[in-house]
Amino acid sequence: MCRIIFLVLVSLTVGLANAGEYEEGQAAYQNEKYEVAAKIFTKLAKEGDAKAQNDLGFMYQQGLGVERDYEIALDLYILAGRQGHILAYVNLAVLYDEGLGVDPDFAKAFNLYTLAAKDGNAVAQNNLGRMYSKGRGVEVDQNLAFQWYKLASENGSVKGQINLAEYYLYGKGTAKNIDMAVHWIETAARTGDPLAVYSVGVLHSQGVGYPINHEKAFKFFEISAKQGFLEAQNNVGFAYIQSKGVEKDYERALYWLSKAAQRGHPTSAVNLGTLYAFGYGVQVDKVKAHMWYTLASEWGKNEADYELNRLKKGMSTKQIEESNLMLARCLQNGFADCG
């Protein structure tokens, strides 16, 4: 009996020691001291700590404090998952879902998401809704997608709330309900999520769930744009051109459209090309206009082809060659030198 009590006490002492070390690793991670965190989690993972195994796996997946290695991440998630660690199920599912370090396997991803979702994990519930929505690893079922998005939303998943709002807005898997769509997108927006904030702006601009109000729409677009959301940056730039909800200001339009276009947003590239083609707030510059229209076209924006062909009719061969050289230099320097 004494030996049994002694073993229990030793086990508790080791567990408490590991808990202290794990918290130390978490603190290092939160403070972005990733190498320190990785060292601590590695020690604990080797001792069989499931939380450390999962967290270390995530660090290998993201390349934080260690060199990115999806195969090591996979092995660590499997080890943690064998001990019933729910987050490891979710992270492992993501690897199979996105084909990171393994061949895509939607069936495995679906099964792992299901295990975690039934345990109440909101991320898994949202992702399971997406699987049913897209037919990944399971037949398309919008009713079940709606039910999982609803559970995820109620459990605090911001992505789930955005998806649920869309389902209510368009009547997918449930009856159309604008009031509920507004409720859930506002709930998500209150967290500061840039897509949700942008979406509230869209509803204000289109008069869906609210009276049309371009001033309010602009405020939401601007908040989202400042967080780096590309669609919002384009909308802010376009609002300055069209004087929608804000005074016309071509200089500010150029600023926001440039930010979005330089990160690969095709609509912004078209709008930026138009500023230069017609001299809105800037001197007419067909060379720059040609460059941005060309980029937009390469990014799949069909309307850029029309603008490009129209522009070329008034350009010399030398100007087109100059534009192509400018484009090559722009791409080579990561948009740091675009004329």
C-alpha cells in the first residue's frame, strides 16, 4: 500500500513539474521566443506530454522556432492524438485536408474533424460544415453544413459565424433570414475580424438588412482595409474615386489601390491602371497603365483584357516595351520598384 501511495505521489510531482515547464513554454511562445518554446516543448514531447507534442507539431507546421517540416508535424500530431488530444485531431485533419506533408485525404480529414466536432471543438465544427458544404470526404449536404456552422457559431468560431451569416443570407440549408444573417455577421465583426467587418460594410452599401448608407459602409471598409484586407482596400480606394461615403480624393485612392494591387489584388490593379490611363489625380501615364492592366490580366481579370487592348491602340512599340521592362522589374523586386 505504501509503495502504491509513493508511486502516486511521484506521478503527481512529475505531472506538476511538467505543467510548470509547459506553462513556461507557452509563455515563451506568446512572447514570440519561438526557439525557447520549441526547446521546452521538445523535451516535454519526448517525455510523452500530449499538449507539448501538439504544440510542437504546430510549430513545425508553421516553421516557428524550427525549420518547417510537415512530416515531423504529422508524427507529433499522431502521437498526441493517440492520447486523445482533441486539438491534435483538428491539426492532423488540416494536414490531410490541405495535403500538407501527405497526399490529400478528405475522408481521413472528415473523420478526424468529426471526432473533434462531436467533442465540442468549434474549429472542427466549422471545418466539418465546410466539408459538407463542398463535398470533401462526404456527399454535399447543405442542411448538415448549416447545422455544423450553427454549432460552431454558438461555440464562438468567428469563421463559423461568417459562414452561418452567409447561409442565412442566401437561404442555404435553411430558410432565408436577413435578420439572422445580420446578427451573426455583426457578432463576428465585433471580434474585429477583417472579413466580417468588411461584410458589414457590404451590407450597408447594398442596403441588405440596413438602409443604404455609404458613409457607414466606408467606415467599415476603412477599418478592414487598415487590417490589410484586400477587398476592403480596393473598396476604400474606389470610394475615394466615386465619392461614395467620403469626399473624392484621388491621392488617397491611389494609396489604397496601390497597397492592394501590390499584394496581387486583380480588381485593384485594373482600377489603378484606369487612374493612370485617364489621369485621375495623376498625370496620364500609359506605360504604368499598361503595366497594371497586364498584371490584372495575368491574374485572371477579364475586363483588364478589354482595357489593355484599347490602351495599346494609342501606344507606341517603344512604350509597350518600356512597360514590359517596368513590369519585369516590379515583379523582380517584389513590387518595391513599380515605376
